[in-house]
Amino acid sequence: MIPIEYWLIFSSLLFVVGAYGVLTRKNAIVVLMSIEVMLNAANINLVTFSSYHTALHGTNDASGQVFTLFSIAIAAAEVAVGLAILLSVYRRYQTIDVDKINILRW
Amino acid sequence: MNGSIVRGLAVLAMALLFIGAIMSVDWPSGDIDQTTNERVGQTLFGVSSDSGYGVVVLLIGLLLLVAIMGGIFLAKEEAE
């Protein structure tokens, strides 16, 4: 049995790695991948706390795991639209550097 | 370059904050490996006709369809 602290620390580190990628990288695809890593950290937390709740209270409720499935599906939809937007941006500006795509800034 | 170091340090501070907060809690011991796939399936689709998340699964499928259609529309090459 792995204690809950290990899972929480693992998901925290995963989140931090994703946040570092979002904050430092300029390539929009890498930023999108980093956002996915952060989302997966949240998913690990959902599964961990759902299992922990089951272990503590004996309710045998798997809602956290089910919500994780929904979260993964929504992440897939997000990636589909995000990649399409990046493709469209590259066609127009010949770059996906997030520092150079400033059309939405004001 | 300097900004990258500052961001790295900020992220490191965030990691230490997370780990410190987690370790400061006295978690009651519990075996977290008990949930089975069968239980996940029962929660997802329900054990009777009026329980579970079957409608949500259908809506998620619709969302994925709309997302992929939107993606195709956005990525489509414009006519010359």
C-alpha cells in the first residue's frame, strides 16, 4: 500500500513541472502539453482522494474516478480545438511562438 | 534568461509550499487501493435505470463530436 502523501506529493510535483513549462516555454505546443500535465496532476488528486474517502468511510463510492474519466474526455476535446487553433495561427503568422502571437493583446 | 531563473525559483517555491502543506497534515491511515473497476463501472452507468452518469457519458460523447468538428473546421484550408 502506498500512503496518500506519496500520491499527493507526486501530483504536486507533476503540477509544478507543468506550471514551469507554461511559464518558461515559448512554443505553443509545449505550452499545451504542459497544461495537459497540470490537468493530469488534478486527475491524480481526484482519484487519490476518492480512493482515500472509500478507504476511510467504507462507502465504496467511485465518483472521483468517474469524474476523472470526464476530465480526460474534456481534455481530449480541448486538445483537438487547441491544436486546430495552433494550426490556423501557424498558417497565418508562420510561427507558434507565444511571445510573437500578440493579436489578442491590447 | 533572468526571467527564466525567477520563474524557476517561483515554481520551486510553489513545490516546497505544496510538499510542506501535505506533510504538515496528519493523514489518517487508510488503504487506498480498494476501489475496483467493477465499482467504477457501477458508479458510471449505475446499478438501476435511474442512477449513474449515463446521460453525462452521452453528453460527453456529443461534446467530443462537436470539438472534433470544430477542430476540423478551424484547421480546414481556406479556399484560394
